[in-house]
Amino acid sequence: MLTKVHMEALSPTMEEGQIVKWLKGEGESVSEGDILAEIETDKAVMELVARGSGLLKVVLLAEGGTAPVGEVIAVIAEADDDVSAFQAEKQSGRSDTTQTTEAAASGPTETLETMDDEAADQTIDDPGTDRGTASEGERVKASPLARKLAAKSGLELRGIAGTGPAGRIVKKDIEGALSSTQRVASVAITGQEFSAEEYEDIPLTQMRKTIARRLSESIGPVPHFFLTISVDMSKWGEARSKINKMIEPEGVKISYNDIIIKATAAALKLHPECNAHWMQDSIRRFKGVHIGVATAVEDGLITPVIRNAQSMSLREIHDEVRSLADKAKAKTLKHEEYTGGTFSISNLGMFGIKEFTAVINPPESAILAVGAIESNQLMLTMSCDHRVIDGAVGARFLQTLKEMLEEPATSFI
């Protein structure tokens, strides 16, 4: 029986995926449950599992290729199954714009009819379809594929010169119009046109696309306000040295970041108003403190979550932060390890940044930006969602956090 391999939604927020590596090659035997490929999602590299058994007859998406969730990227079939339609689709090299229709099969094998770009351009318009007009009362002649591409790109068919039969607009005319529009837009933005030797366009990774989308979602609808406080860390300098000397034989070294996470979790237990999500029609306050720790990786940023941080010791927090950071850099985080945070911390102190403001990660209602410690002084800036946290509420939380950080003994209560 023929089994189509789709690009699966490997995370709740995944919209498309990129093939990092095929672990099975064309012609290889596959059993249900085998790992077919490694897929880069919006957060991590995950495994795609076979949903059927047989031979991997056709691979439609090469390594490095990207496809939206739901698209067919490979075919598993028996040796005598007819997969010529899929092979033709692969040879066309345009599986993303191929028109496909499924026909009912008399046996267990599914059949697929494909229409490549050229065929789609030659298809006669359905008389019942809506048509644009070149001028009042005059219709625009365009192939179905050209109409689809124009609609997807927001292009007006009227005014595009067609190069097809009888002046019909075909796919290449739409592509030409898009190229011209993008070139004009580039010149308008930069004030000049650059030659290809003067720049390099860096393709967006799935993670970078998600970062862009999530931050755009936050800055627009979330009413941010910011609170900054200075903390005297002089007592922690000596206390941290003593702690690290005690655990030195174990090869462990507690960082200031571990200390800040520990104190933040304790302060949030006393101020649950800040340990909350905005839910549109309600505010959800959490009993457990799940702190997201912003972690820089090769191609972006991810926020692994330390669950129930309020119940963890400094040593446990250190071990968990290190474990999650290693997984983040290796892109092996599980979905539950980077979702479900109730409050986030972003620390740029190691880069010498004195203070900064961070962008809230919705639906969380706050994020703490941590700067460098200079002359025992630490600057903390809290970004708050005003729909959830009022100024006085945020100020009281920061006041408590300051008191806890300035007195190390509170971390062991």
C-alpha cells in the first residue's frame, strides 16, 4: 500500500519545516516507526517517523528544502506500486506549486494525478470563475496558476502584460512582475540599487522566522512599561566564593545567573500577580514558578523553561540551567522543555551590557533584563504587560527581589 509522507506539525507553533538530513535514502526499506529524517522546526531539530512500511520510493524534498505543514515530501510504497506521478513531480522541481488531485483507487494503492506549472499555465479558464478586467468591460486573460500566484502575492492582474497565447498572463509574467516590484521596493528603501557583489542575502531559518513573528506579536498588542532598579551584590560576592569553594571538588560553579533565578522564583511566590498570563478574557495566575531563561544559540534565541524553580536549590537550578542550555545549543530540546513558562529572564551581563529592556514573550506578563555587575552594582529592568501588572505591583516585586539579592541568607530559607 502506498503511503504519502507529509511534513508533520512537530510542535504546536510549527507552520513549516526544513529537512536537515534524510536518514533513509530512496530505495531503502522502511518499517513503520523508523526515523525517516531530521526536521528543523521553529524551535528545535526533531525526528520524522514513518507512518507506513515498504520502500522509500520517492523523496520529493531535498535536504535543506522547506515545506509547509501538510505538504507531501516523500512516498513509501511497495516495489510494484506505480509512483510515476510522484517521480514526474520530483523531476519538475516545483512540488510547491504543483496542482494535485486524488482519484479513488480500485485497489489498496492510491493514485495521484499531477499538473506541472507548464500544464497549469495552458489550462483554459473556467467560464464560471471570477475575472479581473483590463479596462471597463474587458476581462483579463490569465491562466489559473497565474491567478493563484497573483492572489497569493497581492498583485493586481490588470496592467500586467501577458506573454502567453493571445496575450494571456502566465506564471512567468507574474514572477517578472514580482521581481520588478521587489527591485523597486528595494531601491525605494535604500535609495540606491546594489550589485550582487555588494551584499549577501541570508536565508531565514525556521527559528529566525519564529523569533520575528513572536516579537512582532508582542510589541504591537502588548502594552509594555519598564521598571529599573539597582541592586547591591557586594554580600553575594563573598557568599558565592564560599559556596563555590565547597563544591569545587564536584566541578560545579554557581553563577550569578543561578542566584538571580533562585531569588526571582522566591520573589514571584510572594508576588503571584507577576507570575501570570494574559488570557484575553481572564488573567491566569500560576501556583508553580516556571522560569524561561533566554539562551543564545547559533542561529537565534530560545527560552528553555526551569519548572517549579521555587522548589529548587541553587545547585539544582545550576544543573538544570546547564542541561537545558546544552540541549538548546544541540537543538535537542523537547517541546515541553521550552514551553509553558510563567516568567522569563534575559541576561546580557556577560557581554558587558549595563542595562537594557527586553521584549515580553506572550502570554507571559513580564520579563526581567539582567545587566552586568559593576562595582558590586547590578541593574535589573523589568518589562511589564500593563494589562496584567500595574506600576505599583511591579515595583513591589522588584523591591522584594532587591532585598533577597542583597541578603544571601534569604536564598536558603
